[in-house]
Amino acid sequence: MNEQQKIATEAAAFRRLLKHLDENKDVQNIDLMILADFCRNCLSKWYMAGAKEQGVEVDYDQAREAVYGMPYSEWKANHQLPSTPEQFLAFEAREATRKGSS
């Protein structure tokens, strides 16, 4: 695989990840953080950093819109549920484990 093919393949995988997240709006960011230690907001920050590496300025709101497929405020109002006490406990346990292994 040459460099151009690698870049195109990585871009296709990223687009597929965004599509998968869009098709599974019921998966909350806190669930992603608990299970995978990243969420849609993390992807937005990585997107913003990737743009900066290319010499392109993308602000956080633009990056979140690229990842969420809509303005973040709209996604939050329509798809984000309040975190449950169980989710908070699982997240705190994950963070404690993560900090303990650092």
C-alpha cells in the first residue's frame, strides 16, 4: 500500500466510524468513555488537531459538528440523556484504574 492509498484507507475508516456513531446515537459519550476511554468529543479534539497539522484552523464547534453530524447543541438536546448513577460509578472506577496504572 502506498502512502496515498494508506491515507485514503484511513480516511475511509474514519468516515465509517463517524457513520457508525451516527447510526448509534443511543450510545452515550459516557458509555464510550467507560468502555473505550474516548468519546465523540475526543474525536472532535483529534479532528481539530489533525486539521491544525495540515495548516487548517478548525475550531472546536466546527470539529464537533463534523463528528456529530450536526451542531453539538442540537445533538445534545435531541440525543444526550442524563448520566445514570451507575454510569457515573463505572466512569469513576475507570478513571481510578487509569490513574493507578499511570
